[in-house]
Amino acid sequence: MASLYVGDLHPEVTEAMLYEKFSPAGPILSIRICRDKITRRSLGYAYVNYQQPVDAKRALETLNFDVIKGRPVRIMWSQRDPSLRKSGPRKGNVFVGGGDFGALLACDEKGPKGYGFVHFQKQESAERAIDAMNGMFLNYRKIFVGRFKSHKEREAERGAWARQSTSADVKDFQDDTDEEATLR
């Protein structure tokens, strides 16, 4: 396995820029920036394929969170098996929010977003991290650490909350009851 996923790319990053950044680690077979099929705009991630796994490992260890066009890039091993991409690694993904996490932070052109993601190889490790770290204080800020949830899962939870009744049935007040007394 000598293929790396490179994420959090600035939209203006080119294959030539990636080649310049990644080629010192070893001979490269190919580089592909993933683009929208219609607009051809960058989707913010690419694949860098090395001839030798040792070179890919060197790039991962030395270039992860290096800055390209003002943004730190996130590098990980590419998962060629689509079933692993959709189910396996997700189980070990953990969301971290509410603090200052340095290189863990997701960023955009405006700067750090205040949250990040950590991937664990095993579900058990992710659960231990959640149990141990959720609610901790980091740099005087309480952090939230929880299981990664897809956009679809978060929307479903929001919908369930919205469907719960939040109204109160108020009746049997005397005609002379004032508003302040009603709210007490």
C-alpha cells in the first residue's frame, strides 16, 4: 500500500504544487486532485501514489499538517476498499469540539473552525478516548468529545428534537391573574 489521501486542500492547490511538496519523500507514480465533475473545481482532497510504501510512510510522517497555500493539510493512508471507507474507519472517528487543538483543527480560508476529528484504528480505542476526555478542560475551555456523526445522522436527531412537544397547557386561571403571577 503506497497511496495517501491528502485532505483539507485550498481550492487553488494544483498537482504541480503537490508534486513539489511530496516528491522529496520518494518517487511518485501519480497525483490526482479530485474535482467536481461539472465545474471542475477542487473538492479539497487528492491522492498521492508512491512507487514504494516506505516513501509513502515517510511522507505521511513528515508532511502531515504541513501548510500548502496557507492551510495545514491532513494526510492519511488511502483506503482502496470502498466498504472500509464507508463503514470500517468511520466507527473509529471521533469529533472533538470546544477547544484549541492546534493541528487537529479543521480550517477554512477564515482560519480555525474550533473543532477537529481524530481517527482511531479500533472502535474500542475511540470509545475509551470519548469516555476519558469528554467534558475535560483544555486551556481553560470545556471540550466535547463524541462519536463522529454524519450530516444525515445529525439532521435526523435535530428532527426528533423538533418533534418533541415544547408547549405547555395553561388553564384554570382566575380572570384577575396578572401576567407576572402567571409566569411564576
